[in-house]
Amino acid sequence: MLSGTVFDIQKFSIHDGPGIRTTVFLKGCPLECQWCHNPESQARDPELSFNAGLCIGCGSCVNQCSRDGHLLSDREHRLDRTSCVVCGSCAKGCYTGALEVIGREMTVDQVIADVLRDRPFYETSGGGMTISGGEPLMQIDFTEALLQRAAEEKLHTCVETCGHASWQRLERIVPLTNLFLYDFKEADPERHRQLTGVSNDQILANLHRLHAAGAAILLRVPFVPGVNATDDNIAALAELSHQLPLLQGIELMPYHRLGEGKHERLGRGAPRQMIAEAPTPAMIDDWIARFAGLGVKLVNEPSTS
Amino acid sequence: MHLAEHPTRFALTSELRDMLEQSARRAASPPPQQRQDLQTHAFFELYAELPLRERQARSLAYAMVNEPVIVFPDDRLHGVFYGGGDPQLGGTGPWEAYCSVADGRRREAAENPEMLPFHDPGGSFIISTGAFPGHIAWNYHDVLEIGVDGLIERHRQALADTRDMVAAEYYRGVIILLEAVLTWNDRHVAALRELLSSARDPQARQRLTESIDLLERVPAQPARTFLEALQSFYFIWLAVMYEVPYGGNSPGRLDYFLWPYLQREYADGSLDREQVTHLLCELFIKIDERVHASDGHVNTIVVGGVAPDGSDAVNPLSWMMLDAFEALPLTHPAVYTRVSSRNPPEYLARCVDYLVNGGNRAQILADEAIITAMMQDHAMPFEDAAMYMCGGCMEIAPHGLNSDLLFAFLYNVPKTVELLVTGGTCLITGKPRLEMPGSLRDYPDFPAFYAACVDEIRRVLHAKFRTLDIYSETMAHWRPAFLQSSMTGDCLLRGRSQQDGGARYADYGGTPLGLQNAADALYAIKRAVFDDHICTADQLMAALTANFVGHDALRRRLLAIPKFGEGDPGAEAMMAQLLADLCHVFDSYTNRHGGRVKPIIFTFVWAPEMGRNLGASADGRLAGEPIGHGLTPQRLGSRRGLTTAIDASTQIPLHLVRGGASTMWDMDAASLRTDLLQAIVQAFINRGGQIFQGNTSDVAELERALLSPADYPNLIVRVGGFSARFINLNPQLQQEIVQRHRHLTR
């Protein structure tokens, strides 16, 4: 049975496509966006996360680990990652959830069984399953198999992708995907490389090909004040949307800081430097107004405050 | 946002605003109650020599006809009285030898001593003492159809035909009381005539003349028009409430019963939607005035649903009653909605809109699930079950067919688990509370402990049910409720009052509280002590006794054990098993009239109060923390989101819950979308959920109201089966509502 690496299955997802959905987050992403709020999604392989705030110093992990990766002195826990092979033994015995393996191998059937538990809510809301990440195209066989099963179950499907993959991969799931949530960050290629680690050439090319293939696409733009929420980017995005008349629209994804703290838990050093302040409602309303002024169909609605 | 600022489909006129203001002012300082004095004078002086039944009837009739009559010249509907106690229920002084509560207490002590240890010594509540009457509706539509004259005639005929002395006494009592209603009505006519004699303004004279004509027609004779039906309903409803002034006594299916009287005038245009809604507002203001400040009194109307033949019963009045109540900043008469797949889809949309914009007063009842539960084991035919209403909060019973011990007690189920763990010591008082066969350490395995738990639940409940039988007898004897019985099927046919075996259904009901807390505690015990060996029974008992102080590590491990509501098969199975076993305990008792005892699962105001009576529990909950609501996962069990929690709450055997299974889903106001909520409610119904309610207002607004209550006089919140003005609630309840889990948060 085909399996893939999943790092979360989020029920009652109401912001990743129409209706009430279950979002399946796959592990592994070719981009390293500076603002990424799901850094645990970036590496393809499972990782051990340690949240010191939840540790009660019970010592269960010390006993479970065969590689002496956990040390306990004065009920204070220290983790030696150099010896860790992410076997998960320590996390299994960690009742408080301080230790957690991010990413688990799941079969297609296991994922679909969990997704189908919320079928009554999809039926009444027009919802379904969304595959997100990470980048689903990095696990194309698994993604395709999940979409195939979803189609058999007559579930509405969305795929959220950054588009940085070969067209051959993307092409495989076009017939199985009801709506692409296509992430696009920055129009300028060099600036894109600075912010995400890769150029946007392939992403743009795939977007145009996907559009030409008649796929339903919603362009989603993570908008970070002072980083990519710039006059140039707004103008370029407007131009891009005019080139793609079949787009369902553009959705701005205002930056938030929920990802802070995750880097340290994953052993990637000190807490990441905050890239920007979260935008205010007034700032978001201003963006919406500017896009509207350029004739762009935005799906965001102005705040009421 | 204040309730009054919500967009509504009906805008209050200045006339209605004035009426609201005057009604609230009058209700705030009502005239002194006279019933007790009048009835005492009549019972112990005027009629002391009469046989008991006639003495009871004449004494109450005397009080009623001598009740002060208050009429207001601008009103179109007439009749008012404020509150009033019933000395035949729990009277003091000379009444102690003639009232049902005192007699019930004496008899319980003598005949059911097994119940006595469960009485609360203070701070250690297991189950309530005594029995509360109320929580039913009666067949006022008989009066609309044949008038009080017609009802008297039916009872006269039955009296002439019977040779049963008990029945004859009953019929005589009914006739005495029905005649008293007419006399009291005549006094209103006289008072209106007196106003007319001094009125000069032609418009005022016109309205007074119309009122006199109206009251001269109804309720004595059949209603012919909508206004006559409204007055007839209101006056007879008020008269019965005078006799049985208990919480939860409700108008029930008012849209269903009034619609035939509006149909013609609505069709020919003599009354339009605006005019009808205006009249309904007047009616609702009148109903509210009697109990204005007592939000917990809960007189409830249920609109919509299906008719006894299974057809769609939504009619224009269903919509207009929602519009009227939505426009009024009141808590009575609460308007709840029954929904069925037979109803038009736009009606469900309206109900959900009411959930969002109805000022936290909506409650949606799912017909198919509720009727199925009522009909299980052939307990009643579809046509009776289809006529269900809420006796107050959600005490489910067929309208006008059940006797009035429908909500008779409450039971703190997790307290039983606590006492089984400790071996009978209350963790709040630290004192021995009950004799128990042993403590947790004495059970070899979890099945043995669980079996002891079910045995103890049976011991508590069956002792309580025997007490209810005693109280049913004392109530039948000391408070025959002639008027109410005259409008309860099949009292006329059987010649008995409703509590004396006259009612078609003599089901009692009671409320088991904190089932989710009990199930989570049991599952944690199973996992921690018996399956996973996280701790020993002694270690757990020590931690609970210390309220986890010094046992934080163990508490965190207990908190991490899955809870009901998170999609864990073990935790869900425990809740399902406990609910099924509890319902079987209820069903295993047949009461003195061959009826059942129904579990009615909701939480009313008791979440903090029951929590205060509970020590720390094995699920990691600290001593004193509130219990969960209805069958909704407790806060700890809401961590995997709304759909998973609803999935859990609807997978348990709800079809066994005959008396109503409520759930509470508080939503975050900022993220709430009507379309999303409609999808959620529809899925809840499709999955077999029974009752859906919840707050939709902003928590920040509640916090502002705590700081400056005077600015929020009409901020109404959903408490649990009923709604109340937030600033009138006690501080513990206010905090509980503020701190409840909010779904749909971003």
C-alpha cells in the first residue's frame, strides 16, 4: 500500500477552499520562505520536536531512548540531537506531548479513512479534502493516489501548491483536482530567490500552463508588510492576474507570527528573527483597496472594524 | 452589539416600545401577592367543613375570583397577575398538614429510607431532594375551540354519566374552577366598563369598547377571529398558571394551535404580517410581564416541526413568532424551533439566522431524532410523539398529554464516580459521605470498577424514582390541579387529575448532569490505573485528595489521556457505554402509573454549581471546576475542533434519550458565518443530533458588561436550555459563560 509522510491532518478547516474541509499536510517543501509559519513542513523526513514548556521531567524519554539522546539533570531535560535517528520511541512515552515526531508515514487508506469521518460536514457545506504542505508535488505519487481515492469517494478536492516542480508532476493531478490554491509570493525573480531560496521562473511557467489547461485556480499570496507587500509587487500581481482571465481571483494571506518558536523546537537554533510585524486591519483594507483599484478580483473582504 | 440593535425582520413600533417600558416598570414593583392569604382564608375558615376535593377547589376558586383585577386601557389583550406561590405544594404554617411537599417528606422518611443518605448535607451534592412539578403544556386549544362554556359542559356530562365517586369529585372540582375563570373574566369586563364610563377621548372609548366586546365573547365561547383566539389563549393560559405557577409550564406549540384562527383573516387580507407580528409582540410582552425578572422561569413556545400526520407544520405564524421574539429584548416566552426534513429549506435557514442574530436565545430541535427517541420500544405512537414540545428548557413531552413531574430532579453523576474512587469520602468536605463497597484500590480490574459504578447509579436513581412515586401520590392528593387537568388528555375520559393517573402519559423526568465528566474520569482511570499503569490506585487517590497539589506530573499525564470529543475510539466508547447504561437504568423502572422515567440531558445553571460540589477527578480536572454542558464534550475534549466534537456527540446512542439530549456549541462571534453554521447544524441533524444551542456573541462584550453592567441591561446570553440577562446571573455563572470553549476561532 502506497504511503506518504504526513505532518498534520486538520479537521474543520474553513480557510483552505470552499466549505468545511479536512486539510492533509504533507511533509517536504522545495522553498524556504523567510516568513514560513510551518517550518516543520520544510524537511522531507520526520523530525523530533521538543517543547520545553510542556516537559515535566518525568524521565520516560531517558528510559525509552537506546542512543542516550535524552539527559535529565535536576529534572531539567536536555536533548542531544546528534545521536537522534528520529525513531520516535521517546515521543511514544511522552504523555504531555513535549516530545513529538513531526511527520508520520500513513497509507492512503489511513488518510482517507480519517478524512471521510467528516463527510457529513462536506455534504452540507460543499467542502471536501485539501492537500497542502509542505509541497504536495514533492510526494506526487502519494498525492495522486489520495486524489484518486477522493475522486472515487466523490469528494471535492483542493491542492495547495507553490508550483515549484516539474510540469510533468503537476500535470498528473490536473484531472483529479477541483481547485488549485496556487501560492505565489513575489513577481520579481531575483527578489523571489532572496525571499524563498528559488527563482519564480518555473512557478510562473507552471501557473500559465495550468491556466491554459483550464484548471480552476485561486492565486494565494502571503503578504508580508515591508517584504513583498510592495508597490512593485502589487502592480506586477495585478498585471499577472490580467494575463490569467480564468483565475477565480487572488486571495491575500496576511502575514501572522504563529510560526515563531517552532524553529527552536525543531533544533534549528534560537528563535527565528521576526521578519515583520503582523499587518493591522487598516493596512489589510488598504491593500484590498489598492488591488481593487487596479481591477483585480480579490476574494478578501475588508474588515468591518 | 445590544440585542435591540440587531437587524430584525420586524421593527418595534413606538407603541410597542412604550408597552415594553411600562410592562418592565410594573413587573419591577408588582402589587403584593394575595393568593396565599385568600386561599388560606377560604381553606381554613370558609370551607373547612367541606370534603377535601371540594374544599380544595372552592378555596382556589375563591382566591382566583378575588384576585385584584388590573386592566390597562391601551392594551388589546387583558389579564395580569404577578408570580404567586401555591400553598398546596409547599405551604408552611397550617398548610403543612395539607400540602404535598411536607407529606412527601414524611412519607419518604418512613417508606423510602434508602433515599435519605443521598440528601445533601451541604457542599456534597449527589441528587436533589423532593420533586419539582411543572414543565408541561396543556390543551388550551380545547378552550379556543369550544370555549370554557363548552369545557364545563363536557365535564357536566361526564359527571352525570359516572358512577365512580373519585371521578365525580374530580369533575366537580374542574367545574368549580372553570366557573371561577369565567367569574374572574367578568370582573375584567366590569373593570373595563368602569374605565369606559370615565373615558372622554373617542379613540380610547373605541378601544375600550372593543376590549369589552372581546372579553364578553372569550374565553367563555369559541374563538372566531385571531384576536379572539389570542385573548382566549392568553386568559386561560394565565388562569392555569395561577393554579400551577411553576417554572417550565409552557405555551408549547402555539403557532400550530393558533394558525387555524388566523388563516381566514390572513388570506383575505384583513390582517397582514405586520399587524399579526405586532399583536404577537403584545402577547409576548404580556406573557413576560408575569415573570419579567425571573429569566429561569422559562415559558417556552416551540414553532415549526411536523404535524401528527407527519406533514410540514410550519405556517406563517411560525415565521412571525420568530420575528416578534427576535425584535423584543425579552427572555419570555422563549421561542424555540423544531426542524424536520419535511419543513421548507428556507425555514432551516431562518432558524440558523435566528441562532446567529436572535440574541443568544435560539434552540434548534431536530424532529426526526427526537421523535425516534420518544417512540422507542413502542412507548408512544407517532401522532403523539409528533406533538412534542419543550416543557421549559428542553423537557420533551407530547403537548397536553403528560403529567407534571416531567423535570423532577437533577443528579450529579460524576459525584458517584468520585465516591466510588474514594470509598465514600467526599473530596470537597473531606468527610465520609456514603457507605461504599470499597475504594478504587479494592477492584481487581476496570470492568469490576465500572460495574460497581453502574450498580451505584442504579441504587441512587431507583431510590429517587421511588421517592417520585411517593411525591406523585402526595401531589395527586394535595394539589389536584383541576384546571390544568381539565386541559390534559385523557383526564376527562379517566375521571382523574393529571397526577392521579388521568394523563395519557405519566412519565417522570430527571436530569443526569456531567456525563462527559464522568466518562472522561472513568476512561482516565481505566487507562492510568489498569491498562497503562501510569499510576496505582493509591497514587491516584492521593493526587485527587490533594487536588493535584504536589502531583503536577501525574496531572499532566492524566490530562494527556484522550477525552470524549477528540475522536479517540476508547474515550468515545466509554461515553457511549455510560450513556447507554444510564438510559437503561432510567428505563428499568416502571412508575406507579405504568409510566417511565425519562433522562432529560441538559445543564441549565448548574455547570458551576455541580463543579463546586466535585473534587478533583481522574481526567485531570481540578476541584471546583465547572462540569460540561449537556452532551457536549467538556472544554478539555474540544481540542480537535468542532466537527470532531459534533461527530463524537452524535455517535453516542442518542436514540435512548427519551426526554431530550441537548448540546451547547458556543461560537466565536468574529469568525461566525451564517452559511457555515447552517452547514454545521444540518450535519448535526443529519447525524442524529437532537438539540443544538449556543452563544454567538462576542466574549469581549461580555467582559465589558462585567465591568459596567449598567450599560448592558438587555444583554442576553444562552445559559443552558434557557437564556438570561447576563448582568442578572451570579458571578460564577458569568465566569463560566465567559470561559466556555468558543468554536470557529481562527
